[in-house]
Amino acid sequence: MTPAVRAVAAVDTGAVERNCANLASGLSPGTELCAVVKADAYGHGAAECAAAAGRGGAGMLAVATGAEAHELRAGGIELPILTMGALTDDELDLALVARSEVAVWGRHFLEAVASRGRALGITPRVHVKYDTGMGRLGERDPRVVSELIGLAADSDDVELAALWTHFATADEPGSGYFEQQLGRFMDLAESIRGNGLESLRLHAANSAATLRDPACHLDMVRCGVAVYGLDPFQEDPTARGLEPAMSVRSYLAAVKRFEHGASAGYGQSWRAPAETCVGVVPVGYGDGVRRALTNNAQVLVGGHRYPVVGTISMDNLTIDLGLDPDARIGDEVTLIGAQGSERILCEEVARRLATINYEVVCGISPRVPREHS
């Protein structure tokens, strides 16, 4: 920390590299690791994490938008890229000029990709998406998907790269829907491969599926949240050999003595139950520290946990330090991460918010600078 920095999200790119190496080592023989770096690498910094993923053994990257593919190339990233999301005409051009492979899910979009490729002098590589039960992009009828595969395979304007799908409940260990989706996908894949496309690449697994069942590793897995050391099952990531890459820190800007009954924050949502000291930390929901954590979170100062008290505002939150605190103005405050033997995981914050760890890290706002090491 420096006086000019009110908060920082420190990202350990070495952890990203090690997580990728760990994930890659657990894959079935011949399976490639694709690191998903969409949404600015889940808030961690796309170009920096993409480079670290490559060092860790990822052979491909995945994004959601054309702009994200373009930004990776602008950041000097040369690994193959798959753009998975719906694309406007302008975004499609960005993706193709960035040499990104693209997902197609219907005849209309396959024709659009072929047309823009001709205009740009590019032969796009396409991944045909089969909606096996996620209910988003992709054709649901396997006969229609087979027809789309045939059109792509026969086209002079595109190159068929893969068939893929996405699981809806891979992170729910008790759900049989995962097996149903995998069964649908494999039935179609085996039929297509048996009709002359033996080399068609297949991919289906996200982080949860990758860790859950080697049967879905296929030719490639698309790992996102696990790359950043976050547990797709919302448990302790270290139990799966994953190393959290992000920590979020601020500092104590003020320490104030409170008498019994004194309140902190908007609405007087908390009053001191006895005489105490309250610390002011200059971060709030403008930085991505959600207001729903009001009176419902802890932070670390000097290796000790202290409760967040009073309503979290846009730029500040307050913590109860007790009557005789060792904490002093300028001390580091950890909102996510470790101090001494104590740690606060994203998964803990997510449980308090009744959400998932993905949203916690993606929600850290651009006002908080990323510091890569």
C-alpha cells in the first residue's frame, strides 16, 4: 500500500500458472486445457492471466466477446482463442480479425460467419454448439445440429473445428442432469464421428465438470473459475489443490472511540453495544464491496478478524475494533486473502451474500487497481 492507493486487488499470476499446471496434470491423456479469460479474466486481468495460463500449460483461451479477443491480441497474447458468445456484426469482425475461432449455433450465424470471412479474406474456424440442456445458445434438436455440422464441414468458407456443449449442473454433485447432458452429447458425437468425421474435436467440461468426472474431458476442457484458484463447488479451493490468485486490501483511514449507543453509517443500522473503537476503511460498494455485507462480514487487521459494522456506503465501511485495539491508522486491512494464520476466502464472502465466488471477483470494480506479481 502507498498513500496514493486506497485499495488494491493483488493478483498472483504465479498462482494462475500453478493452477493451470495442476489442472492440466489431472486431465485424461490427449486432453487440452483451455483457460477461460472472459470478463477480464473474472476480474483478475485478462492479458496477464492469459500469459500465465499459457506458461502453466493451457493450449487455448476462451472469451465471450469480440472485444475481449481483440484486447488479448492487443496485449500481445498469441495463443489460439475461442470466442464463445453471441456476436453482433461489428463484434464478429473484431473476433475474426483477432484470428479467433468462433462458436456457431444456427444456420443463420454460420452463414454470417462465412460471409464476413469471405469479405475479410479469412477462413474462420467454427465450433458448433449443441444445447444439450443449458437452454441458452445452441440448437436443441440433434438432427439440426448434425445438419449444421455437415454444412460447416462441406463449406469452403469456414473450417469445422469442434462440436461443443455446456453443462447446467456440473457443480451440483447430486444432480443426475449432468449425466443426462453428457449422454445426449456423446450420442450425437458418436453418430457424427461414425459418419465420416472421426477427427471432429469435442469439448464440454467447465471447471466443475473437469474436476467431477474424467469421462467428460474429451479433447479439451474449458476451465475458468478454477484457473483463478476458486472452487467451482463453493467449498475450500485448497482442498482441490487450487491456490486463490486474488487478494483485496485497503487500510485503516481512521480509528474513533465510540460510546455505548453511538451509531456508524447510514440509517443507524448498528449501534455500539458498549464502549468500543471503530475503524474506518475507505472502500465500499463503489469498489465492489457489496452493501449486502452490512453487519454481515469480517475483515483482517494485524492477522485478526474484526466484524464489519454499520451500513456499507459507496466509499467507506466501518469495523468494530474493540475497546483497546492494537490496530493503528495506516494498518493494512484485508477483505479477501490471508494475514498471518487467518484467511478470508471468496467462498466465505459468497456464502454471506448468498451468491457464488464468480460474482465476488467479477464484482471488484475498475476503481480498484489490479496489481500483478
